[in-house]
Amino acid sequence: MKFIKVKLKDICTPKQWKSLPISALHENGKYKVYGANGVIGYYNEYNHKFPTLAIACRGSCGQISLTEPKSYITSNAMSLDDLDVSKVDLKFLKYALQKRGFNDVITGAVQPQITATNLNKIDLLIPEKLEDQQKIAQQLSQIEVLINKREESIKLLDELTKSTFLDMFGDPGINRKKFPIKKFGEHIDYIGDIGSNGSNANISANLEMLDTEDYAIMIRTVNLNANDFKNNIKYVSKKTYDYFKKSKINGGEIIMNKIGSAGKIWIMPYLNRPVSLGLNQLMIRLKELNTNYLYYLLSTNYGQMIINSKVNGAVTKSITKGAVKELPLLYPPIELQNKFAEIVTQIENIKTIYQNSLTELNNLFGSIAQKAFKGELDVSKIELIQKEQEEITMAIKLDENKLIEEIKKGDFEASKYVNEHQNYDAIKDMVFKLLEDGKLSQKFDAISKKIILEVK
């Protein structure tokens, strides 16, 4: 596979389009609007007929969106217009730019930005043959579809847990089931922080965090947020671990930030090794209160409200041990709490399988991408299923949900979906089925003299 060097400016035209006021966006707009972080709303006009790469150029610079046909790209994203599709595949270009990154073209310390001038300086190594690019893009795209499905499955499992909580306990802010209210302190067996081990002077004298592997992990917010306890880790020696005996962590405790993102909570996982509590955190062990129930209670809007009511500070937020003990909690029968926890465990077991699969898929994507852009991927073994140049062929597979969504917006055009995968008869059959199911209705439009479809 032969590679050639091209300048980005020679294969497309980076352009910043006119922005839209927030007031112009509305849910019933026909076309998606893309900003720095993807879709931000809908609008009744579009400025890009065909799929286009949009690169976030303000704030979260460098995020790349592949827009849908007939979309509006705002000034917060740089569109790569007029792509020379005879030389470069659109999806391949997306992956090539993601692999390259944009760190060297981002300017501005206070307000990061990417300008068209700087984008024009970008050089890329790409396969000379367009078909090779398409094969690479196809391979990566197939894995990316699986990654997105796994992420969606994990999100749905999280929603299932939340809906199960509401089914079993109701909205805690309303408390229609009339559960008793108790102070959190009644069910705290132990609450402590690193300061529980002595004076500030003694803490400073005995605390030494290490970057290299040692006896124990010192758990930090960065690890809890990422649910990653293998990377970006701080360690402590056995001597330090033993000194901070009042903040040793076994697993299963509630960890709460006490400064910064004060009140944010996690359930500490079991890491099967010595762990010590980090700075600016509280460790809470419970009695006669189920940990899973408490975690999801405090994750509800009601839970966040009562936590925020105890947080102090305008600039630097903080919460004290005393304030935590005063939190008013709904206390359902412990048997019901435990039943909920059993369901959570089952859901979490499935979620773990999905997360492991997601990790494997991400690793596979990274491995193939690395080989592809080093020229080590044998593309001769990849069968090109379909030419996926959306700039030329606007055929998109239709499903029921997409059909209903487009009919709602008045944007349904059967011609877009007629290709070798899905012909006119298949679309007609789908419409008739939706009519029979009562999801669509027909009416005669006197102005156009046509029968039009409406979503019920």
C-alpha cells in the first residue's frame, strides 16, 4: 500500500460558517444543527447538502463530527468544504484526522481555538489508492458501529437501574409511599477523611505519594471519575499506609468529595489490594442501610438537592462531616432496599460483560488504526462491501423510527432510501404496516391535491 503526502488545503476548503442564535433553534426544525460538540438543535434551513466533516474550533477544540445530509454547521465548528472525493474518502479523512490530532494547530491560552489558517498547514499521509482508503474506513467504521452499540447498551442498563429505583421507591422528592425520613447520621457506622489520622502538621510529615508502583494505591477523584484504577495512579509505601490507618479502604464504602465537586459520590470497588483514601475525600461505612440503595437515592434529583443544600462556599465548594450526617434520607424497609440491591447486582454483572467487550473493541479499533496508518494493514484481504462516498450517493437505509421522525418534520423523501439494499416496495410495505399499527394516518391535502402522511 503506497502512501502519499497531501496538504489539507489541497483536498478541501476549511470554512467557518455563520452562527445561529440559540433562539433560532427549535425541536421541530427540519435539519440538524452542528456546533462544537455535535448536534445542538434543529433549524429549518441547512448550509450543507451532503455529509461534511465539522471540526470543533472553539472551546473543546478538535472534536470531529460527520454530519448527516442537509445539516447546518455553525461557527463553533470548522467545516471541511469542497472535499476532492476523487482523491480522498470522507470517512477515511475523519479517521486520519482523529489519529493525527490537532494539538499543534490549537491556539489561545484562555479561549482555545482552531483557525482555517492553521488547518491549512496540516499535512497528511494517505494511501494513494482511493479504494485502499475506503477499505480502511470500512474496517474502522464496522468496529465503530459495534463500539457505539455497546455504549448505548451500557447507557440503557444505567437507565434501567434508575427506572427500577423509581418503580420500587417512587420519586423521593414526593415520597408518595410515605417512607420514614431519617438523618443520614443514624445509619453511618464510620465517617472519616485523611485528617482523621492526626494534625495537619503530622499529615504533611507522613504523607508521601509516589508515581512508581508500591505497597498501596492512594485513591483519587481522577481514578473514581474514570473508573480506572490501573492508569494515572499514585502509590504509598507500607509505612505510609499503616500510618493512615483510619483512612484505609476495604471496598464497598461510599466515597464522597468534600472539596471542589463537593458531594459527588461513588461506591468504592473491591480492588483486592491495599488502598488508602486520598485528599479531599470522605469515606463512609454504613449500618442498616444498603449501599446500592443509598447511592441511587443520592443520585436522584432529590438526592442532589439535599446534598447541595448542605454544600458551602461560592467559589470553592465544600461539605463537612457534620453536614453529611444531617442529610435527610428516605428509609424504606431494609428488605426492600436489599431486593433492589440484588437487581442492581444482576444489572451490573451484565454491564461488566458489556464494558469488557467495549474495552476489547476499543483496543481492536486502536490496533487496526495503528496498523492502517503505518501501512501494515493488508487491505487486499478486505472486501469492499459498498462504495461509501456519501458526497456522491445519498442512499441511506431507512428504519421505522427514522421514517416516523422524518414524517414528523415534513422531511421524508422516499427517493433518498431507494438503493440495492432497500427498494421502493420495501418502503411502501413499511408505511402500510405503520398505518395498520395506528402509528401513521393519511389525509387529503386540498392545496397540493395529494394524500399526505401524519404521525399520530
